[in-house]
Amino acid sequence: MTATADKAAVETVTLTIDGQEVTVPKGTLIIRAAEQIGVEIPRFCDHPALKPAGACRQCLVDVASPGPDGNLRAFPKPQASCTMAVTEGMVVNTQHTSEEADRAQKGVMELLLINHPLDCPVCDKGGECPLQNQAMSHGHSETRFVDVKRIFEKPLPLSSEILLDRERCVLCQRCTRFSKEIAGDAFIDLQNRGAMQQIGTFNENVLDFDGYTPAAPAAEDESGRAFSSYYSGNTVQICPVGALTSAAYRFRSRPFDLVSSPGISEHDSSGSAIRTDHRRGKILRRLADNDPVVNEDWITDKDRFAFSWQNLSDRLERPLVRKDGELVEASWPEAIAAAAAGLKAARDGKGVGVLPGGRVTLEDAYAYGKFARVALGTNDIDHRTRLASAEEQAFLGSTVAASGLGVTFADLEKAPSVLMVGFEPEDEGGVVFLRLRKSLGKQKVFTAAPFLSRGAEKLAASLLPVAPGGEAALLDGLDGDAVEALSAEGAVIIVGERLAATPGALTAAASLATRTGARLAWIPRRAGERGAVEAGTLPGLLPGGRAATDATARAGVAEAWGVDSLPSTEGRDAAAIIAAASAGDLDALVVGGVTASDVTGLADAVANAGFVVSLEVRRSDVAEQADVVLPVAPPSEKAGTFVNWEGRLRSFATAIATDALSDYRVLDILARELGADLHAGTIAEINGELAALGAAPAPQRPAVPAAKAPKAPKKGDVVLASWHQLIDEGALQDGEPYLAGTGRATVARVSKATAKAAGFSEGAITVTGATGESISVPAVITDMVDGVVWLPTKSPGSWVAQELGVAPGTVVTVKGGA
Amino acid sequence: MSDADETWEVNRARDGKDETFESNLPKKGPLGQAFAPVAGFGITLRNFFKPTVTEQYPRVKTPPMPRYHGRHQLNRYADGLEKCIGCELCAWACPADAIYVEADSNTPDNQVSPGERYGRVYQINYLRCIFCGLCIEACPTRALTMTNEYELAGPTREGLIYEKQDLLAPLEEGMLQAPHPMVPGTTDGDYYRGDVTEVVKEQLEWVRTNRPDEPTLPENAALAAEEAR
């Protein structure tokens, strides 16, 4: 259907509000129609993203509509404008024109305030409170209530982060409706009746569990409560009174103290719009900004609460240089000279490896790529400090890099069917999950995973059971329902970054997309991954998807960069750089935002490499071992662009102006000292170059990947499956204990048969890797693929990369008991 | 010729005119004109016989009027808990932006004021304060009042930013230094209405357990007085 046809198909209705005629689409609510002509009706429960509820009754207006005889007939009593749809010829009189409506609204306000404690001076919402504001604009100035108010114990902690003050609550049910409709985590609901009606946590004896029974401890959060939600912070933001507050922001500040700066979240590849509220250079809270094309009104709790990492006591403010075995503070010129001297020696020796990490902005990634190729003369650069493969690089170069806006959030929402492979919507996608859940019931969702995770379950997804390593075979052999559903127009196949671990899987996904006509979307986990692909921080990829092995592509980039030639040797990928540094085949490393505990072998590599330059925000485990540490700015203190998984450029400005330098600026200075000019001193310069380079034509791109599927594991072997839970012990969530408490409890998952074979019945389970190191955590018998054990990647007590030392997909031994 | 030169020309031409000065004051009679040179002594003589108004500050300090707007004070309840809840309404009301407040949560281990919230940081910058008293009007718990103290000068700028400990009212007889728990069974409302009139034994017990050396405990009073001497 074309856009014009769409427009013509919209039926409109004309009505009169406060004497003004307005024409709106059929089905519009009166309150929305009034907004369109600038008439504001007070409201609490009404929220444009939630279904109408009519719970607070604050929006009462006088309504009259034509009866069957065509004469205007008034409703006997004022009606709630947030639940009533407009009809042709309706006449609405709001509080501005109808004394009756005004009287009704004042009456409702008086009723709502009867039990309200009026503790505005203590309340976090004071100063930005819809109840406070509307009580001033639409309420009586004096109270007539002289009796004792209802008293509840306060606050009631719903989780370690979310606190409920029931005295302040006006029972608008925005929070419960959000939890049910949007997040699918019905962790609170209305309880009791009459004057004692209140919001409360689920009590099995009072309410039903909405089909979901907590299977302890798998469904519990760290504090032992059931129904933890990754999106609970949104309820605090939409609460129209101060009933829901967050422990992190509680009593910290007042709205008039805060300076608000718009920004983009650094936590996942969705590029959610956020608002950073800060006071005297200190971030106090972050809120969701409304961006209809990306995150709508919502963000994850990680986006909202995980910001204190950048201002912990280990924050680097001045460069550090190692002198006599100790890291000591040094001036910028001294540190830059020391770094340049070390890198120059290594460049002329065995070479330098560059690991920018997946969290930097597009501009920073571009500077890293150019720095490696122009200043260090190497292709040994890779931002993928995670499971990766050459096949993935070819896939990224051929289909993802510089492909512009591909599948979008809106496409996901409209897709008739979605297949997810190597991707957990809730844990790895954040707001992607909310978009998919918006189409619950209208969309067929398939997930290829060892078991149906809680997120997939909430999407009513059908499980295509598969052990790690079997994805390629599964996709190649896929038929029946799934293929039929994916053949529908607009279907989407989502591939996660974890799919790179299985040889042939990305090839199989691409061929399935061709076979069914479905569109392919690559959704990585970290915020900088897509931008790094665009900027070419891969050993075989130059900016714009150009293959580093292609002479024409190289010549083109060399000309644009004003250098004679670019390195033509095949570069090492991240795993090879780490191995080479450990073995002494590389003389130096330049490491960006990478945590050693996230990457197996990196700690060894950093310890063994002759010279290490670390560009870090904090004294991380890598910085601690480095020879020169150059402090860089955290996202709130710099400007830049994240490219989200859609390929959408998400630019953000500096929220808090400090003298911290962004990575690109530091690399630009360092390159000068090395005798190369990166022309990467400003964002404008970098974006100008990126735009001039543009996308590579097809012949200059890497070939479409082709890899064979691996052999199936032997019978009786147990394969490790693992992914990051959204809230875990990642470095960007440090220093936020309240958030950590809402994370899901660490459990291992095994099937009944696997548990039996391992001799496990109850309690803890021990997983041992090939290196002999092991992890013991409580285990839960799950309905899942046999021969697989699942562990969270970096949850408390389960740091797979550091403690187990093996990658997901490898064979491990499993034994019952600790 | 420039504009400036032209102006100068005009001025010189005007000054060149021989004009005599005419005063607007009433002209004195001949007697007045004769005594005019010594008229000032008359004023001096007259004041010899009037009461003196000179204040011998700083040797003699005169108390100002009872409602004089002097230095601020953060008051306490009868049991020693602070009245300030850190709501920042004073900072909001301040037209000179002289007040800075940061609040925090009261916890069972650190109950500073009744209720959930207390003022952790409280600063008044007396270089900015204009003593208008709007902060006192804004205070919802009557925590902030003004004293009659007017000696607010100092050699440093830092010294004129008064911190919470500089502003807190001294502990009166029978008060117990915060933090300590509220009187059992009371709410912040009871405190506000003045229903709490003294320290109870549960509060004394708590302080004895947690801060046995607290000088405001009755048993330590003698010791504290000696130390103060």
C-alpha cells in the first residue's frame, strides 16, 4: 500500500472542543484530540504509550453527542476523556468552558489528595510532580479533610532499586500497566479493595501468576525476589506522583538543581536516547528520552542506572608512565613521548597489535583504524574482543559495513515473523525486546537456542532447540513452519554476535535469508560494534566495507588519507593478536576499552607484551599492567556518534564539559609524535573523511563468507553455552549495588538427562574446562537440549572468560556438587 | 575637524562668556551674612547638650532588635534530632543563590532527623546572603531560623561559607547529639507537632551502645564540662 492510499484510507471525525472545531482520525481519544488544539486536560493515568485505563478520573469533561434523531444529547455526568473515543458531531466542554467539568475535576483532585501525605518537601518528585502541578492548577487551595490519613509503612522495596511509597500512590496503574503491557514482567499489581487498595508485589495467595510460576532460584533476582525486571526503572519515570522512586537517586537532588543534557546510551547497540541529569559536574540520574524511531519512551535499567562506573575512585585524571616498575603520574607531553618511543621501537621490531574494544564511538574507532594503518603500519587491529571468526569479518564486510539503514526497529515491529539465532532479545538486545513484544500475538517468533529463555518466553517464541555449534546445520536444514513463516513479506532473521563462534552459521543464515526472502539484521551487544565495522577496525576491513586485501580498495583509501600505501599483509584478528603478544611475536599492544577479565588470555598477553599503551577511563586490569596509560573521556564527557544496529547514526554532544580527551584526540596527538598526521583532531574532520570515503563498491568488498559447518560433538560430550545477562558484573555496571541487586541470580542450566549423566540432583554443579579450571554455581534443571550446560558469562560467581578460561561452544565436564 | 574638536570649540565659546553664578538658595539677611563663617559652630554647641548616640562597638556590643536578620541557625527537636530534612526549599527560595544543600536517606544506623530524609550537606555562603529571610519563610519544618548574630566578617572567602556544623543550634540541656533513633512509636509528624518533648531511655541506650564516649550522654556530662574548660 502506498503512502497516499494510506492517507486516503484514514477515516476522520469532526467534533467541537471548547467551541473549536477539530478533525481527527476515527478512534482518537478525546484527550488526544484536545491536545491537538492546545487544550490541556489534567490527567494521571493516561500515557500515550499505554492502553487507556480510566483509573484516576482526573480528566473528566462534559460530553454531548448526537443521538439517533440527530439532536445533541449530553451525557448525564462528566466522562473520562482518556477512555472515550471521539464521534462525529460530538461536543466536548473541558474545565475551561464547563463549570460542571471544572467542579468534577476539583472534586476528583480533592479525593486523590485525601490520603496523599503531602510530604512534597521530602519527596523525590517534588518540583517535577504532575500531582503537585495539577493540584496547583486544578485543585482547591484549601483542604476540607480533617481526619487521620491512611498510613502505610514506607518505603516498600519492590527490588533493591525500586522503592514504593504507597501513601503517595494515586492508583493510576501506570506502573502495573507498563509492567504487563510493555515489559511483560508483571511483578506488581493492584491488591485489596476500597480505601486499602494498594500496589504490591506479587503474593501467590492473593493473585495469580499470569501463567508464570517462579522456578526458584532461576527466576529470582540477586536479592532473592521473584519477578525481577530489566525495565523496572521506566515505572519510576512514568509514575505521576512520587510513589515509585529509585534507591540510586533517592533524596540526591531536586529538579531545579539539575542540568539536563540529551545523550545516547553507551550500554547496548540499540543507541537508546537518554537524558543525563547532572549537578555540579556529577551525574545524578539518567532518564529515557522519547525517540519514536528507536527506543520510544523506554530504556533498560542498565541504560538508566549504570553510570557511576565513570566516576569511581579509580578514574584516571592524568597520564601514567611506568618508571622503575611503578606507574606514576606524568604530564601529557611526557606520557605521549614515552608512548611514542615505545611504539616506534615496536613498530620497527616485531610490530604492534591494536585492540580498540567494542565500546568506542564511530569517530574513535576510525582514529584507531587509521592510527594502526598509518602510524603503526599494521593491519593487526580488531575491536572484536569476543568470539569472532574470519567468516564473520567477511560477513560484516560484505553485508553489514556501510550498508546504511537496514532493518529498523519499525521493521521489527511490523515483521510477520522473526527468527533469532545466537541472540537473546532481553539479555543482549535491551529495547529490541520491547519492540518485539509490542507485536506479541501478531508476530511469529522463532529462537534458535539451547533453551527457551525468559525473554524468548515472554515473546511467545517457538524454540528451535540447538546446542552451540549446531546452528549452521539447523539453519541449513530448516523447513516446515519456520521457513513458511519466514517466507512472508517483511520477515526478519536476527543474527547475534555469538553466531560468529559457529563456523558456517553466518553463511547458513545468509543463505536462509536468500532462500526465504527474509531480511537479515546483525545485532551485536556492545554500543560501538557497528560503528567499528563502519570505521574498519578489523584486520581485513578498511572504512566503508573495503577489503584490506583488495589493492584497488587500499589504493583508494591511501589516496584519501594522503599516504603512499597501506599495509597489505593480512592482519591478525583479536584472538591471534592476543596469542602473538603472549608468545612474544608482537612487541607492543595498544589497548582501548577492553577489560582483561572479559577476554581469555588478554591478561597474559598484556603481561608478556614488551610494551603496552592503554587508553582508559579507569585504572582497569589492563591499565594496571600497561607501560603508558593515557586517560580518555567517558561517554558523558565527550561528543561522538554511536552507530546502532540498524545502521542509524546516533550522535551525541558532550553532557559534562571537562578537560578529558576523547580517544580520537589522544590518538591524533600520539600519531604526530610518531611522525604521522591522522587529520583526526576534531569530529568534523573525521566525519568529513568518512563521508568522503563513502561505501565501497561491491568488487572492493570481501567475498561473501563460505565456511563449512563443524562436526557435531561426540555423544556424551557436554558443550558449554553462555551469554551475558543484561545485568551482570560488566565493567560498565561497577559501583551500582542497587542495580546489581536486580540482576537475575546466577544459575547453571542443564537438562534432566545431562544432570543425570553428571550425577546432579540438587544444589550446586561444577563445570570444568579443558584447562582444568572450574566454576561451581547452583544449578537448575531446565527443559533444554541434552549435552549442553549453560552458564551466564559474567554474573556473580560465574566469570566464564576468566575463571573457566574456555570459550562457549567448547566441550566441558560437568559434575554434581560444588 | 573631528566631532571632538567641534565639541571643544563650542565649550570654549560658552566658557568665554562672562556669566555670573546665581544661587537658587534663599538669600540671607545682613546679620545672617555676617555670622555665616561661624554658623557651623552653632551646630556643634547645640549637640554638646544632647544625649550621645555613639556606640562603643566592639568594646560594648549592643543587642539588636529581637527580629533582626542575623546569622542563620539550624534548629533541633527536644531530643536532639535535627529539624532539617534537606528538602532544599530554602535554596529554592534564595534570591542570591547563597544556600547549597545535599540530602540523603536516614538509615537505622544513622538517623539524623525524624523521617526518611536529612540534610547531609548544608552550606550558606555569607558573601552572597542578603539576609532577606525568604529561606526562613520557605522552611517547612522550621529548621532554619535567624539569630541576632551580626558579626559576619572574616579574613577569607572560604571561612564565610558556613557549613552545617557552623549553623547547627547548640545542644541544650537534656538534648542528645544526633544521630540516634527516633522516640519509639512516633512519626515525623509527632515531632513536627511538638509531641516529642524529651530524650527517652531507648535513645540513651542506643547511644550508649553505639557511641559510649558521646559527651552529651548524662554520665559523660561532667567529663565533657571539664574538657571544655
